[in-house]
Amino acid sequence: MGAKVITVTSGKGGVGKTTTTANLAVALASLGYKVTCMDSDIGLRNLDVVLGLENRIVYDLVDVVEGRCRIRQAMIKDKKFPELYLIPAAQTRDKSAVSPSDMIRLCEELKPEMDWIIIDSPAGIERGFKNAIAPADVILVITNPEVSAVRDADRIIGLIEAEQKGPAHLIINRLNPALVKKGDMLTAEDVVNLLAVDLLGIVPEDENVVASTNRGTPIVLDAHSKAGQAFMNIAKRLNGEEIPLMNLEGKGNIFSIFGKRTK
Amino acid sequence: MSDQTKLTVKGIGDRLLFTCRGTTWDECWQAIERYITEHADFLKNAKIIIDVRDVAVGSSELSCASEYCQQHQITISAVYSTNSETKQSAALLGIPTQHAEKEAASANKLSNQAMDKAVLIHRSLRSGTLVDEACDVVIFGDVHAGVTVRSDRNIIIWGKLMGEAHAGRSGDTSAVVCALELTPTGLKIAGIPLDSAKRKPKEPEVAVLDENTVKIIPWKKITY
């Protein structure tokens, strides 16, 4: 059986697509799966930085598409997990260097060798987004509990449905329980009600994420971090396990909803 | 049928109207694509209207066409069609399905026809969708923020209205906007806007025009 292709997208920039991609890739690799993550944000690559692999880049996605190297040559092996690979984006080109059919072809080539292929989509709804969703089996939409991010997520979900790639699965990132309690932030239930899609997970706000991102060691490797635990739970749900949503306030489960099985 | 006979192109104001006579979208698109390739320089920065008559066009097909046009710096400003699938595909991509000029040209005919017709939409509309109709619009689902619904007649929403609605756009002051939960980002009747104020409705309501002011009243008090 070939790999499952997951695309992580959002519409709005800065909501945590790359952080989510890196953490899910590391989480699935730590569960023993063969994972390749692909940065499709051509011209603005940073998945390599978040994974701490920026010094190892020789070839990139555009080199593969334009035939300057084989796909295996562009795959950078992770330092900790031998079955985790990164295909970086080109930094000196733009989104038009790759087409949706190129992305489908690359994923088809990788599928027999991998268990999971995770694609980090650029922000926006233009060519880069279309490239990223073209080969997807599952699309994860990331949003923050902010009205502007939710509005963009709604637009993206509509486009995913229009491309007949739905239903999308939702991840709410950077939820701050203290602000929610004060009524200063949308609740997870508000976001789910507004977007009317399956909720796959909630990642709480955690200042350690910034530090881990800068160090190039995804937070999912920190067993004491709630954000890391949330990413691990999402990876397990993607894998078909039924894991209840975390208690973000420290007492029991605050939601009765369970994450959906997707595999 | 050759490509020339499948496609006619004529200017309408600052736009070009592409009228397709193919029986399938593949035939129509083949003719349009060839025309664009042959007249790439002439069409640079052009706004075009594609009239596919009753041909069904899927949203992914229309999306590909739109992308191809963008690559040639061409904007699809409207899609004319009598096919409901095509209209829905265009609406999903935020492309108008009608145009004011076309409506104005046959205003009387349209208004008479519109009296007897309604467009039914059986799904929630997500941000970026544009519904633009001459007849009544009935939506079984929510209208999310970032959606615009325009009609020359009434707009009836069996769900929440969180986006923008403009009923009676051509001046019909008797047009109404109804929703189970009326919390629009913008609402107009016959061009007159509702004074916006954050609302928390507890029951289905109707927006009506009363003495040049848009008022919102509970659904149950309406009598026809």
C-alpha cells in the first residue's frame, strides 16, 4: 500500500502551517513510520529551518521537477529519525516553477517507498496553494482562534470543496485557555461552529514552540510540553487512533467531541 | 464543427463576450484556449465573459480555465449560463453569473420571468462565494461571512446570514431578506443599507424596507 499524502494549509499566513507540518512529520516518524515532508512554499522556504536541516540542502524541489537531480538526491535525511526525510523548496524561484501535475507525479514516485508524505502549503489561494493540494489525500486546515484567520480558513475550505478534495480537517492552533476564559478569544466550539468541519485537534499556545522552532527541534520531541503532546495526539488521530481532545485547563476532558479517524 | 463556428467573440463595453456553441465544456474550452493562444497579445489585460449556454461546467474545470486565463493576464469577469451546475461552479469561485448590462438589456423580460422563478441552493456558502440572481434566492444552509448574495427579488435563508445580502437590487422596495439568524456583515434592500449594529437575534427575522429605512422584524409578525 502506498503512502498517504497530507497537505497542511491555511489561507492566512503565520498561523502555524510549517510548525504543524514539522511536528506531525516528527511525530509520525517517532511512531516508526517512513515520512517525507515536502516544502511547497517556493521562494519562501522555512520548513528546513524548523526541522534544523537548513545546512544540508544540496538539491531542492525545483531541481527535481526540472530534472537536475533524482528525487532521492533531493531528500534530506533527518538527524534523529533515519526514516524521516525533507524535500526543501527552492528559495531563488517562484511558485510558477512547479505545476499541480508535477506535484502529483513526485508524490506518485514517492508513494511506494513511504508511509506518509506531508506537504507544507504556502499561504494564499493562488498557484502555490493549488500545487500543494493537487496530490492530497487528506487536507488539514490550520487556523488560529482569530476572526481573520477563521475567515481565511473558511475561504480555503470552500476552495478545497470546489476542487472536490474535501472534506477538510481542522486544527486550531495557539488557543489560549486563559484568554478564552476571560472571553477575549474565540472558543474552539465557536471556531468549529463557524467553519462546520471535522475538528482534528487543538494545539494550545506555548511559548516553548518559538524556542524549539528557532533551535530546529520540533516541540513534539518535548514530552512535557502541552503543545508537543497535542501534536502527537493529532498524529495518532491521523493514524486512525481515537484519542480524546486534551484538557487544556488541567481537569478532565473539556470537550466531549473525539478526534476523527482518517486512516 | 470547427473552432471558429463553436466560438464567437464580440466586444461589450470594456469586455469581450465569448459565446460558445459546443455541446460539452471540453469542446467549448478547446475553442476558447485556441483563440487565447492565437490572440495572446490582443487579449492581454482583457476582461472576458464566457457564455456557455446550457453546458455543465464543474468547479475544478472552471478553476483550471480561470488559472489559464490568469497566466495570460486575462480576467474572467462573468460566466453566463442557464445550467445550474455551471452557475454554482462560478459562484463557488466568486465569478458573477450575470451582468448588470445583460439584465438591463432585457430588464422587463427578466423581471416578468423572475416573478415565477427561484434559485435553490442546498448547502452552506463559504467565504468568497458570490450569488448574483435576478429571481428569488432560497438557501438551505448558512451564509458565512465573506459571502455576497444579490437578488432583484427576495433572499430567503434557512440558516444563518453572516455575510452580505442585497435584495431588490434593481429597485424593488417590496423585497425582503429572511433568515433563521440574521447577523449580516452588510444588508441592503433596494440599495438602502441597514444601519449596522451588532445583533444577537433569538428568533427568525425578516428585513424589510419601511419608509426608506431597513427594519428588522420577527418572522412571526409577517403576514402576506
